[in-house]
Amino acid sequence: MIERGDAERTWDEIRNTFRGEIGEASYQSWIGVLTLDTIEKDIIHLAAPNRFICERVSGRFGPRLQELWKSRTPYVRSIGFVVRTGEGVASAPIAVAANDSTATTPRLQLSADDSQPAGGHVPTSHTLDKRYRFDSFVVGQSNELANAAARRVAESDSPAAAFNPLFLYGGVGLGKTHLMHAIAWEAQERNPDRRVLYLTAEKFMHRFVSALRYKDTFAFKEEFRSVDLLLVDDFQFIAGKSSTQEEFFHTFNALIDGNRQIIISADRSPNDLEGVEERIKSRLNWGLVADIGPTDYELRLGILQSKVEEAAAFNPGLTVEPKVLEFVAHRVSANARVLEGALNRLVAHATLVGRPVTLDMAHETLGDLVRAFDRRLTIDEIQRKVAEHYNIRLSDMLSPRRARAIARPRQIAMFLCKELTDKSLPDIGRKFGGRDHTTIMHGIKRIAQLSDEDASLREDVAVLRRSLEY
């Protein structure tokens, strides 16, 4: 093990070498602010004043630092970087893998918080969720298009698929992030040399702000415009942030011009993103826009069945009666996150008290959740929401008027009442001015048919459904 005094002298020599190689200005910005921190067996730890500098130095200069250390002290196998504040508080280290036959460096750039050294990417705590793969994504009618498009992009051998960008949108907990992670995993595994970058729009903004603060916009542009596949999650976050939108606009254009793939997700369609520049909306509509709609009964049941299989792997002997899943899927008309939470509650209760998950237990354990959904979804509320959306009077829902501007919203309200409540057709008919059940059935079938043919109407129904369910 190297003595502290020898290490200090070596560090002085290395810093002088860097000063000559990168110039005084860059040296003062990046190397001059580093200090020799700790020496642990064959690892030299260097400390930076903040995480941004720590990651940038590890990414841009880590391999060269390691090369210089090894040339002077051969048994040094790797260089570690830590953040050490003025109060002496340190964060978890970032390591640069040794350049020898025993070292491996992850090639997947999992987050924009990671930096990219030569020959690979620095491993950090920010990783893609291993649970979010295509084989664990439950497909139903409401997400079938989005899933197929995501798979096409991930499996494409060319830099960009036939549709670029791919824009996925839908409400909270419907699977957008799951698909984004699945695309990144699949694309990287099929082609390990493909440069994949996944991040949220919030992180994109923070990285851009940091680049401005430290006058390092060139490195920022180089990092984001050199990837083969860029995935930006929760795009709605940059609404109203003009500088970030400006930079994204130019990044978008550079990647498209270079035939690189872009995938973006948001909680609403491009045209409904308030606070986003029109030129960006236009570009987001260039490729394929895929809606992930609210979960229907069949999809909710499939999600629950999948989650039960996962839970059983960690809880041997766990049994859940099929009627329980049917009950939850019918009475908790929510997204996958709420469904998983409901199931976790049942599993926890069963494992703690040593009882099987029965229908009676589900009624008892999930009573508050079921009552909450029963309270939220009423025919009156649906009628009011639809009337507001189409700017018609609530009384028009009950009137005999057959003008299309009135009849179509009325039929949509009927359709949503059937989908989102447990009311019978006669019950719904009574709330629509005393109409008989055949009229209600005709209206429901008509909207179901038009939803397959008319993208605009399908989106209207999806927007209304999301606003009612969440």
C-alpha cells in the first residue's frame, strides 16, 4: 500500500501533467478542485466539492487519471470519486473500472446523471428497474398499440424505426414508464454497442441548468446528441420552461437529422401539452402518437393475476381465490399502481395472520378503497363532466333533442356510465330522461364502434375517462 506522503507527491505530478494537457482554464474548473481523499488497498479515492463535478470528472478524465496513477504506482487498480462537502460530508463513491482483463464496465447509460468515459459508462445508483421488462407488461386493448410500437422500436436493427419520434401518453400508473424501461433494456441487450440514454424531463432540465452554471454546455450537447436512442419520460415537466425547451428543440432536431431514435412519454397528447412551444408540439406529432388508455376490467384482472404470481414467488404457500381477483378488478377501477397496492394489502394481511386470501377478507381489508371508488363514480358526475367538456347544458343530457352536437356527447356519457359504474342499463336509462335500456345499449355500441374508427373521438373518451378515474 502506498504511503500517504508518496501518494500526495504522485498526485501533484499528475495534476501538473493535466495542467499541460488540458490548459489552465479547464484544469482550474475540473482537476484543480479535486483533492486526494483516501487510500484503500489498491483504490485511490479523489474528492470533489459536488456531485456534478464528481461525475463530469469521472466521465471525461477518469480513464486518463487511472492511466497516470498506474504508470507511477502499478498496483493501483482503480480510481474512485467521492463528493465531499465543506462540512466533510461524503456521498457514495463513483468508481472507474480498472483497464485490465478482469474488469467489466457497464455499457448501458441508465441515466443522464451518469457520465460516459471512454470504453463504457460509469456505474451509479441510478439504474433501470429490472422489473420493467416486456415480458412483465400485461397487454390489453387499452395499451395494445403502445406495446406493439414500443417493441418495434426496441427490436429495430436500424438506428431509427419507421416512426420517429414515438410518443406515448396516458394517465398516472398506466405503464408509460414500464414501457420506456422495457425499450431501453431490450434495445441494449439486442445491440450492446447501441448508445441508450433514459432520463426524465426533470433530470434533462437539471443537467442543462448545471451545464449553464458550470459553463459546460458543449459537453452537455455532445452527451445528448451522440446517443443512438434517447428516451425522455414525463415530458410534461418542462412545460413553461422556455430555456429547457429551446435546448430540447435543438437536441431533437440533431438526433432526427442523424437518424437517431427518440421516445417520449407524457401524461397527455402533444396537442394538449399546455406551456409547450408549438414548434415542439409539431415535431412530437411527426412520428407515432400512441395512447395508453385507462384499464378495463379484463386488463385489471390480468394485472392482478400477474402480480399474484410475483407475490407467490416470495411468499410460498400464498393462495388467492380467483373470486378475490375478480372482485378487486371489478370494484377498484384504477391504474396498475393502485391495483398493486390493493393486492399488497391483501398479501400482507394474509401473511401476518396466516390466513388465505378469501373474498370475505377482501371485503373487510379493502372496504375503504372500494367505498372510495363507489363514491367517486356516479352517473350525475359523469353527465356533468361530459357536459362541461362539450360545452353543453346538463339538461341536454336528459332532453329528447337529436342534434348531433347534443346526441354524441349524450352517447359518450352513456358509454362512460356503463364502463365506470356498476349500474344496469335500465338504471342508466332512468338517469338519461327515462330512456329504455335498448336506447342506452344502442348509444354504448355506437361509441364503441366510433372509437375504433375515429381517433379524435377515441381521444375525447380517453381524456374524459382519465379525468373521472383519477
